[in-house]
Amino acid sequence: SRAATSLLGRVVTGQSTVIAFDTAFNAVALLFVIAAPMLVGIKITLSRYAKMRAARLAKTRSPRHDFATLSSSMRNRSSPPGRTQNVMSN
């Protein structure tokens, strides 16, 4: 009777170990099946948003001129068209 109880205890312990492993395996499998596509979808969405924002930002900045652009265009207008300024006149 004691031997049968011991054998039954070992069998139950082995089965509980298999059930725990099976539960853990299913949890990890569900994580990959659900979470991996969600992460890929989030990455694609963020990439599209970043491209859209960069395009909108470039569109709003294009008509503006900063000080360096204005000053360089004014320097280029200092000489009349068709004439070049000679630095050294000999």
C-alpha cells in the first residue's frame, strides 16, 4: 500500500510537471502569435507617421527663408548682371 502511494505520488508529480510545461509553452506561443504582429504593426504605423510628419514639416519650411539665405542672395545681387567684379585691377 505504501509502495503504491509512493508510485502514485511520483506519477502525479510527473503529470503536473508536464501540465505546467504545457501551460508555459502555450503562454509563450500566444505571446509570439499575438504580440509579434502587434509590434510589427506599431512599427509600421510609427514609420508612416514619421514620414508624413517629415513631409508636412518640409512643406511648411520650404517658403520660409532664414537670415543666411537672405544675406547670401543680397550679396549675389551687389554686382550688376553680366559684369564681374575684379578684385585686382592692373
